Amino acid sequence: MKFDLSKISQPTLLLDKERVINNIARMREKAQQGNVLFRPHFKTHQSAEIGEWFRQNGTNKITVSSLRMAEYFAKNGWQDITLAFPVNIRAIDKINEIAKRIRLNLLVENVEGVEFLGHNLQTPVSIYIKVDTGLNRTGVWWQNTELVEAIVSICQKSKMLEFAGLLTHSGHSYRIQANINEIYSQTAQRLNELKSAIKKKFNVPCLLSIGDTPCCRTLESFEGIDEIRPGNFVFFDVMQHQLNVCAEEEIAIALACPVVAKHENRQQIVVHGGAVHLSESSMPYKNGSEHFGFIVNLSENDGWGKSMADSYVRAISQEHGIIQAGESLFTQTKVGDLIGILPVHSCLAANLMCEYLSSDGQYIKMLGG
């Protein structure tokens, strides 16, 4: 491992390549042991280079969250891509363009969307129905069999639409004190009840797909499910750590931030690293307040160590990060030093930064970088 910290002059997202590769291998092995398809969500890393690390580990099907992302990864050789966001019919020209090149799997949740696709697609696509099994964000409510059957019926009559299955994201597993096993059991039960209704009326194949990292990481088996689509696991973050989904030693990215000021009366350190680098995601801190990231020491040879028990990012604005520092950190830190921050939400931090400095000394570009 080698980070040339001397050349860092602005907020820089550090990436521990060994941890990333280990995270990929563990999740793929878990999918194989659970006898489920592995279709990782690439929205977390958004990088062609990191995508190659997945490919080298045997991955050949992926998930993305936007057409722009689908186009980016299609250009980098990925031929089977699920767009895990309800179809935007205004983007039909781009959908047709991408569908001509790869196997494109689209999400629908209303009759209007699926009818529009049936009339305007130029190349056949696979269709998944987005199902709400409890998150209450979007999707067909799992008990609305009438709507689900109407969508499947339209697919059955169209030469452009191949019904593939039901897809959900149990994002409520990310909530503090969530019972992950209970959420998974409920999700699997609800999807299978809906699948039974479909099979009874149409007798068609129906794949069941889930996608949240907490369930995919912590469960011992995936009974009743055919495919998993986790994404955050590639880096993990403080949120996953505080949910007891991962060990802190598995978190694979840290934001290196220059120290620009110290305030002794408040025992606070100001760094260049704020909402435009970390996002505004926060988590409860042990003293009852909220925090925007954990603090770690940085090393050129060792990357970063364990987070400090008495220091945390207390507040952020657009460019500023305010670190509530323990006595040791405050005393030893000088203006011009670098401080490492483990992000609360790695997906958002990566999306904002658009580039990684890897532990092998390479800068890795991503979509938008």
C-alpha cells in the first residue's frame, strides 16, 4: 500500500484496493453459497476500473441507477444491465439506443409506463415490476395483485416486452434498530405471495430480486429469493458499521482533508471537506448529537487506522468540516496537516468526488470524473 500524501492539496477520496477486492470476493462467495444470482449494484463505485475487479472475480451481470450509468458501463463491455429505477418514458430515445447494444432490463410500476414501452421500443427488453414490500418509497404495493396482473398481461401481448420478474429494495433495513432478519423474511414472503398469484394466472417464469446490503451481508441464507443486487458493500461506510453490518476494518474509502484552522476555545479543527465532498448524511453519535463522519489518522504506508473514540465531524457546510477533536488529536494536529474522515454514506461521497486515489498509487476515474 502506498499513498503519496505529500501531493494532496485538496479533499481527496482514498481507496484501499485490497479491502475492496476482499469485499467483492466475500459477497460473491456468499451469493454462490446461497445459490442466488449475483448482480451487484454499480451505483456505489461508478468506476469502469473497479468494475473490472468485479469481472475478474466472475461477475457478468450488473445493476445501475441511471441510463447515463447504463451507457457508461455498456461502453466498457457490460452486456447484461438492470436499470433499477422506474422507467422514465421521456428518455425513450436513449433507452432504444442502449437496448440495441446490450440486454437491458427495465423497471415498471404502472400501466402507463409499460404501455408506452410496448408502443415505442425498437428492441425487445426484459421487464421487472418494481414492488414496494415495506419501504414506502415507490413501487407497486405488494398486495395490489390487480395492477401487477395488468402489467404482466400487457407484457404477454407485446413482442417488445419480456416479463422477467419482481424486484424490490428493502431500504428500511438501513434504519437504526431495524430487525434485518425480520425485514428479509417479510420481504421474501410478500414477493412469493405475489409470485404465486402471477404463476397461477399466467404460468410464466418470475425471478425474485432483492438489493439491500444489510440483508445481503448479514443473512445466512436467501431462501425464496433468486437474485441479490447489493451495492454499498464494495466500500461499506460508517452507517453500515453502526448498523453492525460490517467491521470498521472493512470500510474501504476515506476522505483526506487538509486542516485549515484550529479553534482552541471550542477544541475544534476546521478542514476543507464539507457537504460537497461527504454529502449531508449523518448518524447519531454516542453523546446524543449527530455526526457526519468518523476521524482516522492517515499514513502513506498503512492507509488509515481505527477511528478515534473521542473525535468526530460535528458539523458541515458546503466546503467546511468542523471536527470536534479529542485532546490528543487537537494537540498534535497542525494547520496544513491532513485528517482522514470515514464517510457516513460512501455511495454519496463517491458520487460527489468522482475520483479515487487508490492504495496502489493510481488515480481511478469514475462516471462524471
